[in-house]
Amino acid sequence: QFITDFARTYKAKHSFHLLRHLADEYGRLIDYCDQLGETSINLPACLANLGRVLQQLDRHAEATRRYREALELYQEQNDAAGAAEQYANLASAHEATGQLAEAIEELEEAAKLDQQAGNHPGLAADWNNLGILCQQLGQPERALQHHQQALQLHERLGNSVGCANQLANMAAIHRQLGNLDEARDCYQRAWRLDAQVSPTPAQVADLCNLGLIFE
């Protein structure tokens, strides 16, 4: 009965951010799955979801353990996309605790698996996150390379919002490096793309950044 009720209510509990309650219930659910064996519950997905909840509660060591358990199950199932997602989750947990080198290694593994699986949205996210981490580590040229890879993939996918985000990330790096012409061009391209899909806050940010560049 608990398994049936949980399947009906967990989305609402996520929406209301009942995180401690969710962590307890996910733990019970996983225990029941271990006891019962085959159930209707997707165990690796539940482990990954529990990891995310624990991470939101700043319980990063527990989150990492759950992500690794999910990773092992996805690897046993030869699910490359699922395994890639867990490497990305692990990278997020390590980034939160300042372990940036470990996070980069895990994102590189995620990118390899997403590329093998043909998971292009996942691959674009991996490259974007690699760019952000490289920038945090003081490696702007490497960061630009990853954002450029993500930009090219978003262009192939026809994702205007994704393209605009990458251009804004690249513009910020160029601005930091003093490459103001390149920063201006990236912000202008981002603004034109954002104007097409009309996300007003993004357009405002692009225009404000352009104003600073011209100044």
C-alpha cells in the first residue's frame, strides 16, 4: 500500500518541497524494494531522486552514496544515458563541496557516455557545466572551448534558448579576458536570439551587459 500511495503523491511532495519527509519516504521505498525484489518501482531512478533530495538538504556525502548506487545499477543494465546522468549528479555533489577537479572528471565521463548514447541534450548540458567548472578553476580558454561545443550542439538541435545561454557565458569570459569586441558580438547574438523567443529577463540582462561593454 505504501508503494502504491507513494507513486501517487511523490510529485506533489516534490512540488511543495517537503524534503525531509521525501528523504524518509524514499529511504523506506528503497528498503521495501530490497526486501521484495521485483516491484513496479524504478529503483535506480528512486536512488537518484533520493540523492537529489539529500543534496538539497546539504547532506552531500549521503547524496553521493545514493548516486553511486544508482550508477552501479544503470551500469549493470547497460543504460549509458542513465549512467551519464549519475556522473553528472556526482559532479554536482562534488561541486557543492568544492571538489572541482573530481567534478570535472565525472562530467567528462558523463559527456563520453551521452555521446555514445546519442543523448544530445544531455551532452550539451555536460559541456555547459564543464565550461562553468573550468571557469571557476581559472581556465578560461578551456571554458570557452566547452561552451563553444555546447553552442554548436544547441545550434544543431535548433535550441535558441540554449544557444543564447552559451553565448552569454562566452561573452562573460571574453569580458573577463578583456576581449571586448568578442564579448560585444556574443552579447548581441544572444540578445537577438532571446528576442526571438521573448524571455524578457534574458533580453534585459543581454542589453545591460551590452551597455557595460559599450561603456
